[in-house]
Amino acid sequence: MEIEYGAEVIDRDGKVLGTVNYVIRNSWTGEISKFMVRRESPDRGLLFSLEEVLEAANSKIKLSISLDELNGNM
């Protein structure tokens, strides 16, 4: 699975969370292990692993969790 910089990230319910602004790769394999989403408000990034990705196509990523679940874990 390839995650692109600037890709729009939406939660399971279709709410836009922000865009990908940082990708963390395994230094040995080069595979993506996590990615960060920049948000406009509140002004803090969200870090996700590939296990939380439901679908990734072109410049849109859909997560398997909802914004409400994220807010409950913060």
C-alpha cells in the first residue's frame, strides 16, 4: 500500500480529518509503517498505522475508525 503526501484522509463515516504531511518508513525495507495527518483545527497532527487504513486509492485514504473513536482515545 502506498500513501501519498497531500492525500485527503477521511474517517470511516466520511468526515475529512486532514491531509497526509509526514510518512514514516522502515529504514531497512523502505515500507511505510505510519503516517501523520495535518489538521486545520485543532492544530495538532494525528498519527496512524497502516492497520487503521480501510482503503487507499489515488489521493484519498479511508480509515477503519471514526473521528468519535479518535476523540475518545485522546
